[in-house]
Amino acid sequence: MKIITILSIVAAIFISSCSGSESEKKISLKTGKYGYVISDSTGKSLIEGEMQINTITKQKDVGTENDYIVGGSYTITKNNADTTYMGFSTMNGGEMTGYYNEERKFININTNPKIADANVFLNAFLKKGNLEGGWHYSTFRGAHNEGGLFKAERIKK
């Protein structure tokens, strides 16, 4: 009788922990590799590369139930930027972090989260598994008037 009770308790704990988990499968944004292009406002490519979304973690006690923290990295494979592109000075590849809202299908990525000044931010909407939006260069004085278009396509394995 004690064994049946213990097994019942263990099974109940296992089932409740599985049903209450916040897994990536519940949201549209997926981890994996994305090929991206950052261009000026006319569509002329400035930087191309790959970004890897490694983690998508539900925020606890912040925002809404649809808010997630995103983490990963990016590389630059092609740089077409001229010397007037000020944001290039801080975009050297490496770590990136951001936020994703499932309800709006919107992501905001900081391409240099280790510093507080002179960052390039990517803002995009998830459309059919790909990201489409824009970017802007921001300094301590606020958003710079430098910005343009951003696209990222998920690379299928």
C-alpha cells in the first residue's frame, strides 16, 4: 500500500512539472541559426552575417506572460560599410541579448550588451519564421539618426 501511495505521489509530481513547463515549443520564435542583412534605408547592404539564437527564456514576474529573454551570438561574414557608418565601430560580432514578445511577434536585440553606449539595436517582427524590421544606432544622447533595414532568415538544418 505504501509503494502505491509513493508511486502515485511521484507520478503526480512528474505530470504536474511537465504540464507547467515553459518550453520553446509554445512560442513562434525558434532557436537556431539565422542569416541576416543590415542595410541602409535604401536597401543597400552594409553588413551580412549569421546570428545564433541559443536561448529563449520566459521572464518571471516582469511584463506579460508573453515576454521572453533571448540570448545568442552573431558573426559578420561580409562588411560593405563605408567609413560613414558609425554603428560599425561597435558591431564586431559576439554576444547579443534581447527581448521577445510572443503576442506581438516582436523582438528587440542589443548587438553589444556589455557596454551601455554606442550600440546597434535590431527591432523586428517575426513573419513566417523570419525576422523583418529595422535597426538604429544609439548613444548616451539617445537614438542617433542613423538606421535602416534589418532582415534575418532562419537557416534550416
